[in-house]
Amino acid sequence: MEEDYLRFTYPYNVNIKKLIYELRNNQTPEIPPLNSYNFPFLKTCKEKCANKPIRLVYIVKSALENFDSRFTIRQTWGYERRFSDVEIRTVFVVGNGDGERLRSKVNAESAKYGDIVQADFKDSYYNNTIKTMISFKWAVNFCSNSRFYLFVDDDYYISTRNVLRFIRNPANYPRYLNDEIDDFELPEDVSLYAGYVFFSSPHRHLFSKWYVSLQEYAFHMWPPYVTAGAYIVSLSALFDMYFGSMYTKHFRFDDVYLGIIAKKIPLEPFHCEHFHFYKHKYSDDNYRFTIASHGYKSSLELSQVWNQQKSIGNA
């Protein structure tokens, strides 16, 4: 029988705030970590973020074989020099795969573009949490000089212009663009974990792709979580969630796992309806304030939509 969410607990049941504080201050906690996600990096892009304060880093979770998607993202919303006065970086996070030919192609791609972050784990759907936490680990260890990070799947449309607008004033986006609201800048130490927030329950049907047993998770509701396809975290939230993961039992659904970590920290997810976890119906006006839209598996379609939005000043 399911337990009431009001009695929520999740291992480890420890003073996680104290442990995060100690880790952030290079102290050795008394309690050893439960998780470390110790999958060795094969490619680190360690020079990607060097020497400059950065405004925004795109961390794109990509399937190993999705060469066309990565190429198109580099030409569209992942283009790092989109705005001459804003420092933006883009990396693609992949796992490992079988076959020498595939590995050779990825190695050649990495040598050409210098934007592949690769770790030695099997790249598969049920390893998405591993890929997510490897992405956090990379950002903490190799790119901790950015204000904000957008974690996103490689089948998304993104408007960089709207991302930059949103992170200036999340609480009033997009209203502040039209209304008489004073310009605003979030403080350096802000903790932001933002996107489309879900309030939902575990699937208990045995034959569901998302089936979760009572042994895995006993409560009738999930903590609120941001859908994993596209979400923004600030630098402070990045560190808290990464170190929090070390004391939070691994869970195979990455968006739920981040929601559990956020609940334990605690960090309240910030909802924004302009992150679309489905394919948002396209029109010039519909995409005026769109930050993210799922469903762009076609590289041609992504390129067409992004270029059209760029031409009218929305991307």
C-alpha cells in the first residue's frame, strides 16, 4: 500500500544541508557519499570554459549516434557567438557505445568541434540519470564559472534570446518585456531550478514503461520536479544539487531524481509555461516567448523554425 506523501523520506536520511555545506567548502564530511557517479571521463573539453566569466552554458544530452542533431544545434541555437556581448558555451554529453566505427566517428567529431563530453557508461534510456549526473559533475569540475546552465535534450528547439531574457527576471517573464517594470538582475548566489514543473504520481501498472514498485518508491506522489527535457539551474543550485546527489539514493528516472534531490535540499522548482515538454504548435506568434519546445527530431525542421524566429527577433 502506498504511503502518504506528507510523510516523505528518501535515503540517506541525513542532515543533507550540512553535508552540502561541507563539500562546498572543501571539507571532508563524516558520512561517506552514497553515490559518486565514478564513470571515468573519456573526453572533458576542459578548455571550453577556461579564463572567462560565462553567462550561459548549454549542456546538451545527446545520443551517441545523433551526429546530424548535434551539427544542426551548432548552427542554430547552440551557436556560441550568437550574441557578441554575451559569453555562451555549448557542450554535448554522451556515453559510450559498441562498435569501432561509431567510436571513430565520435572521436573525429570531437577533434573537429571540441565540444564533446564523454564518459564511460552505456548510453541508454535507463542510464539517463547517470548521464544527467555526469553532466552536473562535468559542470562542477570543469565549468564552474558560468552564471546559468541549461540542460537540454538534442531534440529540442531553444531560443537563446528568450533564455537570456528569462534568466534576467524569471518571476516576471515575459510580462516585464512589455510592462513598465524596472530592469532586474538576479543576485549572484541565487538558487534557481526552473522549467516546466510537474506534480504527478508514480505509475503502478506492471506493464507501464514507467512502472515503479513500492520497494523503489513508497509514496503516492512524487516531489515536484521539472521535466528533464529542458531546465535551467543557476550556479549555486548546480553545486547544491550535485553534492546533494551524493547523499540521495540513485533513481532511474532523471527528472524525478532531481526533484527528489531538490525536495531534500530543499530547493523549490520554479515553473515556467514557456518550457514546452511537448511539441508546441508552430506559428511566428506562438514562438514569440517560447524558451524551449520538444519534438524536433528533424534537423531540417529545427533549422527552418530557428532561422524564421531569428529573422523576426525571437531567437
